Amino acid sequence: MDSFTVEITSLGSAGEGVAVLPSGKKLFVDSPVIPGEICEVEITSEKNKFARGKCIDLVRSSDARILPYGGEVPGANLAHISYDMQLKIKHDRVRDCLTRVGGFEPSFVDAIMRDIVPSERVYHYRNHMQYSLRDGRFCLKSQGSNTDVPVEDSPLEYEVFGYVRNVLSDAFSDYPTRLFDGVVLRGSERTGEVLIELVSYADMPSEVVIRDAGAYVKATDMAGKLSGIKVEGILLRISNTATEKRTRGGKRVVLYGADHYTEVLCGQKFKVKAGAFFQVNVPQAEVLYGLAASDDCEGRLWDLYCGTGTIGLSMVREGQKLIGVDISPEAIASAKENALTARVDAGFICKPASRITSLLADIAPSDMVVVDPPRAGLEFSLVNALLENRPAEISYISCDPATMARDLKLLTAGGCYGVRSVTPVDLFPCTAHVETVAMIYRVSP
């Protein structure tokens, strides 16, 4: 393959370098590079509109580089970049999406954009880690590939997870097994609780996998060897189909203890089940939800994509009615229990957001809607339902600034809504991901 010397102009949504070839074709560099660096890149594949390559020589290094080239950290694809530069990259990416995808004028974007909120912690902030297992060794994916890289120390995981990994690694070494293909660790520093999920893709009847997994946990005294910490539960997840593996779904069975752990967020206790979504950086989640809240809403609060109820329950005011919607049965079950614990007047519905348009006809002009969609953004049917029923305010929490910009364009195109502010929040230091809160207000009744 050919090689070219190029300057990295920006980073893509997955942290890959972006450059331009002499032909004018866009080039994605699947290597840990930094905007402003000059690299010799070997082309690995080429399409009509773009090419991909890997850096084979770093010609000019950036002053923002804090790890030598080649010092990749699996699962932390921006760990080689100084934190100040990480924040600038993320802020600029949100701004670029608003102008390029959303079509908003740069002067308008500059007026509504707030400074990115840095994370309280840059390292050891993740309360949720997913590892693959290869010959009993814990692995994370390498940047730009699907290659499993053994993990000795992860700079992002809660420090207690390192202890759990070491204990489990010893068990897998002393009692080799091919039954498990991955391990998920979740937990709370505020309660000290840890939840362990053993993942199996074994091509065997479920009852056999459950029997053998239970016997393995008992034979290795897994819970006993972890008695120094508060292990709330050890679960088995059987994911047989491609969809279950991709979505981390499947059959879950408790092998020891409970099916959940408890987290404290915004002063409230939340029960988090193994398959339910919960933000991985708790202090930053509190910042995020604080920015998404409004003191002006006089009606009900609608929490779409509500997960375990954390957003709505942290935002709802005394005496205000909360309505939550989510596709996950596990999340809805947790949300109902969490609302009872918080003594909040709440109702929760287990449906995809795309199938609640008739329900949204009940929105009153004084109601507020908060949405926290997946990376794909809002379904078009939901956008249309919001425009038709016109709540007073919409608080949009986004994990993908490109789809957020697209949705803001749709919501504001007819003049019914305007954007008051857009604030990036760094929940994921050392990675390319960025959360954003957009506050949207109704212009006309």
C-alpha cells in the first residue's frame, strides 16, 4: 500500500485522526494521534470518498502529547493527550456539529455554547467496565481494531475493580474453564457495593450453562475470596445470538446474592440492576442532570429514555408528577422501585420511545420533557410528536453531538422552538465521547 505524509487536522467521533490526502480525499488514521501532528501514514483501505490508514512514523509531535507514540491504553483512546487538549477537542467537536450538521450560523452557536465542564476526575472514574476473556485473561479492545489486548492496569476503572480482576484471574488460572467469554463489573464508591456479571456465549443448553456456572462459582469460592469487599451479587448472562452479544442482552441468572447494587446520586439511593443503564461517572452525572433541570416548569415532567429513573427523579420537584418511558424491562423495574424509595409521584411505561406518540398527545402546554436518547438520536416520529404537542421546555441530553445537532435543526426549523444554551460536559475523560445538554424553549404557544 502507498504511504503519505499528512497533517492531522482533527479527531473523529471514535478518536481516530482526520487528515486530507494530496488528492483531496479524506483520510482517517486509526492510530493514537493529535491534531497538529504530522505523520507518515500507510494506507490500509480506500473507498470512493475516503481512505483509512495507520501512522508508521510520527514526523512532528504535538506539545499536548503526554505518552510516547505507541503508548496506547486500551479503552482510553485519548489517554495520550493532555487533559486541557482533550477538553478543547471535545468542545470544538460539539461546535463543529452544530454548524456543519445542524446548519446553525457560527455567530449563533458562539452565543448559545457554554464552556465544556471538565470532569472532577480524569482517571479511575468508571463504575462500569466490560471485559472480554481470552484464556482466562481480562482484555479490552485496541483502538481502530477488534483486537483483544490484555489488561494489567486500566486507568479508567474504579480502583477496586483491579482487585476484583486479580482475584478472578487467579480463579481462572487455578481452575481453567472455557465457560465464560467476558466479565462485567459494576459498582459504587459511595456505597462500596460491587456487582459481578459472568458472560457466556457457550453453545450449550441454558440449563447446562447455568448448572456449570453455579458449580464453578461454588468450587472456586469466588464470593469468599472477595470477602474483603461488598460483593452484592454474582450473575451469569447467557448471550447466544448475535443481537444479544451486540446489545449485551440475553438470559440473566443470579448465582450468588442479589441482581443489583445500590448507587447514591443527587442525594438519592438508586437500585441498579445488572442490565440497566446508569451513567458511568457519578459526580459528572450530577453536574449533567443539574444543567438539564429547570425551575420554570409548572406542569408535569416527562422523562423519555428514562433508564433507572435517575434523570427524572433527580430533577422532579416536590408535588410534581413524573412520567418515565424506557424500552428496558430491567430499567423500568428499577425505576419503579427507585421512585417508591424516593416517595415521588411517578408512573413508568415500558415501551420504545418511537411507540409512545399517542401517549404524548396528553402533554400539556406547561409540561417539560427531558430526553436522553442513544447515539442514534431521537426517532423522527418522536420529533414530530413533540412539535405537534409542544411542551413548554425540552431538555436534550446527548451522547452524540452529531445526532443532537440534527435533532435541534428539526425541532427549531419551524420557529416553534429555540435553543437557549448548549453545554458540553466531559463524563468520559481519556476517551473521545462527550455528553451535551441542550436547553430548548417554546417560542410560540
